[in-house]
Amino acid sequence: MSLMDQVSAELKKAMLAKDAPRTTGLRMIRAAFIELEKEGKGEVTEDRCLDALKRLKKQRIDSITSYEAAKREDLAEVERAELAVIETFLPKQADEATTRAWVKEAIAASGATSPKEMGKAMGVLMKAHKDDIDAGLARKLLEQELSA
């Protein structure tokens, strides 16, 4: 079953269960997939759907940060609920220990020695583990390793 079909099936279940927060999140995901179809850049592949989900996740994280800074916990909670729905369709990402090991391997493979060369190491890291790694965490760990 494709990702688009999974989202549609889950949307039906959520609507029947009258689960409003989940229904809202699933509708948002489905709308993003429909936009991919309308773009007309070829077939809507699983990779394109995953990229759309990653964009939605990043948007939710940014919104949560902004709402928390503005002391709008009510709105941040809505975004967290949507983020939880999005994350159910994304592949699980590596934990910090695994990411740290991959960062060390990427530094060794790229020959990076200072924070100025972080781009080289990040390129090696993302090429090898793009779908398995949280880029924000990887960047933070790279900065730590190259600054030490």
C-alpha cells in the first residue's frame, strides 16, 4: 500500500472514530500529497511524499518554537498533535548515539578538521544516511566534534 493510500485509509478511520485532531492532521498531509499531484513534476513517488512529510514536520517544529516563544501554549499544543500524526508516517530516525558514530565516520571519511570544513563532513554524512538521520542533530554533533 502506497503512502498516499495509507493516509487516505487512516483518514477514513479517524473520521469514523470522530478523532478531530488526527483527522485534521491527516487532511493536512493528504492536501500536501494532492499538491504534489498538481505540480505535474511526474509521478508522485514515495520519496516525494516523504520529502513533503519532512517539510510538514519542519514547519510544525518551527511553529511550535514560535508559539512557545510567544507564550501561546494552546496553539503549540495543536501543532504538537499535528506533528505526532506526521511522524507516524515518517521512518524512524537514528538515536543520538548512532548519529554520533556516523558523524565520527563522516569526519574521518571527509578529512574535515575544523568547523569551517563542516560542509564536507555533512555532505558525506547525508549522502550515506539521508533518510535515517535528523539533520539538525547531525549538524549540532558535527559542530561539537569539529570544535573539540
